[in-house]
Amino acid sequence: FYAKSIIINNNINAISITALNNHWYPEKFMKRIIDSISSITKQFKIVITYGVSMGGYGAIKYSKAINTTHIISMMPQWSINPNEIPENRYLKEYNQFSEFLDDMSIKKEEVFRKIIYFL
């Protein structure tokens, strides 16, 4: 997973979610994962989510649900739904999973605490 060597070399506790498809972590697929992770993260004082592009989206989208204290997100998309954004760069990916991505945009109430993002 991204930054694996940094995590291992610094003896950091980590959970990695790695998508096998470009599906932008639909809530339907993520519910059980998020429930499992949140039961673990409640034990920690500091929880950092991070990701790049689609992973950056996921790091923000599920931050509150997993008790995140800090978010590091590089080049995130807040949606790939062509009804929510004025571009079609990710139209192929959206069309593959459109039934799960109708309401995928990141909502204010889903974001928890501090966010650092890089465009």
C-alpha cells in the first residue's frame, strides 16, 4: 500500500484499504469495512487517514466514520459523478459503478477535524 515503507520503518500502526477497481469506495462496499475499522480506531488518540486521488477521496469521505483526527489528501476528487462535476475525465469509471455512485460527493458532515490537501 502507499507509503508502506514509511509505515513499517517508523513502527506505525496502520490499516490499509486498497481498492481492486477504480470504484471510488462506494458506501455500499465500505459499510462493513468502516464498521470494523472504527471499532479499532476508537482505541487511539490520533488517527490519520491519507491517500492520493481516489484514495484521497476515501480518506476524506470516511474520515468522520472512522474517528479520524487528521486527514492528508493529495489530489482528491470530491466526486466523479458527471451530474455533480462539469467534466468527464472519469466517465468510464463512473459508468462501471454508476449504480453505487449517484450520491458520492463528499459532504461537510462526513469530514472530521483537520484536513491537509494537496492539489
